[in-house]
Amino acid sequence: MKAGSKLKSAVCDTEVMVIRGSDVVVECGGAPMAAERPATRAAINPAFAEGTKIGKRYVDAAATVELLCVKAGQGSLSLAGVALQAKDAKPLPSSD
């Protein structure tokens, strides 16, 4: 995966942009994501059906992969069956 590339889900409307990546396969709804959406959609795996939210960044536990959701969908993002977590916003410094 190259930073700046877009990935589309094979099971829902989710689209993400790669912010930081490595050579791993990103999954959405339990199915691998690709540069182009297939003609027919596969079924969503119920274990990965929490959904994605537009504008949220998703990272793995080691923070080696970071994805920005540009189009929301019903599938959840994962790497090798391990769900990605939404990245928390950094708090702004106080203006004291």
C-alpha cells in the first residue's frame, strides 16, 4: 500500500485513503479491499459489521497502518482478522 492510494470495500460502500501503510491486506467487512470495487458485492461477515465513519482515522495496534475513511459503510476495517481502532483526536493545547 502506498500513501495517498484509495481502497474500496467489496462488501459495502466504505472507501478509505491510505495515510500510512505497509505491505498488508486491509479488509472491510471480512473481505479484502482493492483499488476497484467488484461488480457484485460479497456478504458482510457479521463479526466485522460495526461500520466505518466518514472523516475518522483508523489504526492498527502497532500504529504501522493508518487509514482515513472518505466514504462511510456498514463493514468494519481489519488487518488479518484483527479489527482496526478509530484514532482519537489529539487535544488542543490550552490557551492559558
